[in-house]
Amino acid sequence: MTALFKSLHRLLSALSTAALWLSAAGLVAMTAAVAWQVFGRYALNDTPSWTEPISLLLMSWFILLGAAVGVRENFHLGLDIVRFFAPGRVARVMDGISLLAIAGFGIAMSWFGSTLVVGTWSATIPVLGIPGGIDYLPLVVGGALIALFALERLVGMIAFPRQDVVIAQAAADPEAG
């Protein structure tokens, strides 16, 4: 179990790193597109029409990829005050329930996002000339990654119950398990 989890941990770590880099690249690209839009509007007196839809698409990608990485690294939003004051076992049960809810939410995002992709693929984003379903691909990919990373943490929490750190780091500890 430990060797399998370590292998999966390395794979998911690489996937998380790639998602983070893509998210950062999307943020930079969106910033460049918005800067070009402002420059075009005020300096050239000719606003480029493609910058707004591409900025929205890039923003969807970097938000959802970043959110998935946040789930893996335990930086996601949460109300921890009750958990903070709960006894150890109760807090772990709360963590498990939370991770199951996050995984379920990610699966729902991916499932219903794929329905939106299929339903809007035949439409075209006018200014960009690309299928409309591309607008919803970040929901599918981001939701799948959120579910995958939440399940990784849940399995890590069960496999390495003595760890009191971020579960994603448990596989890196040769003493664990």
C-alpha cells in the first residue's frame, strides 16, 4: 500500500505542479490580454474585440486549476473553528467528511460541466471562432482534479493515520506506514 501510494503521490505531485504552472501562465496571459485591451482602447482608440472573451476563458482555467491545487495542498477555503476545538478523533472524522464532500463537489462539477461542454460544442464563440463548449472545459478538468486531489488526501489520511500534517506530504515520509 505504501509503495503504491508513494507512486501515486509522485504522479499527482507532478500533475499538481503542472496545474499550478498552467494556472500561473494563464494569469500572466490574461494580464497581457487585458493590458493590450487597455492600450488599444486608450492609446490606439481601437479596442481589440478578442481580449474580453479570451480573458474570461483564461480566468476560468487559472481559477479552477488553482482551486484544485489548493485542495491538494489544503489551502482551500474552510470553516475550521469547530474543527480546531474538536478532539483529535472528531477532527479527523470531520476532515474525512469534508474531503468526501469536496470530492463529491468535484465529481459533480466535472459531470455537469461535461454536459455543458457537449451541449454547447456546436455553438461558436463569435469573436474567437472556437466551439462554445471550450468555455466549460475548465469545469470538467478543474472538477476532476479537485475530486482526484481530495480523494488522494482522504486515502492518505486513512493510510497514514499518525500524520498530522498535510496528507499529500505523508507519502514523502519514509517513516510513515
